Amino acid sequence: MSVSKETKAALVAKYARSEGDTGSAEVQIAILTERIRNLTAHLQRNKKDVSTRRGLVGLVSKRNRMLRYLKRVDPGRHAAIVADLGIRG
């Protein structure tokens, strides 16, 4: 259910703001989005997995906080990442 090394490396390469950037808001939001998609697929197959659902809610909340931060700091970057990932921001 976690993000594979290859997928994470691809997300970092795509959303990094500079060489070696793994901690910018865009990279973190992209990785969280991938984890959320994986957990959503898992929960569609395992409807009674309550502990995973709780973890999913926490991840969505964390991503929303990061999106609010990014919108406050740089609305242009926020709009770009929301459009690129296809999420509501």
C-alpha cells in the first residue's frame, strides 16, 4: 500500500523545484496523493478495513493542510499542482 521506490523517484523527479529537492510542498503533495490513491483502491476491495480508512483520513487531512499552506504562500504553484494531479484544492 505504500508507494514503490520507482514511483516515488519518478514523482520527485517530476515535481522537484531543484536538483535533489525531496521536501518541497509539491513533492510531498504528489507523494501523499499517490498514497491516497493506493489506499482508496485498497478500501474499495476491503470495505471493512477500518484502520486503513482512519489512516486514509489522516493522509487526506495532511495533504489538505499542505495545499492550504501552498495556496497561502504561492497561489500560482498551488493552482499548477492541483491541475496537474487532478485533485480538488
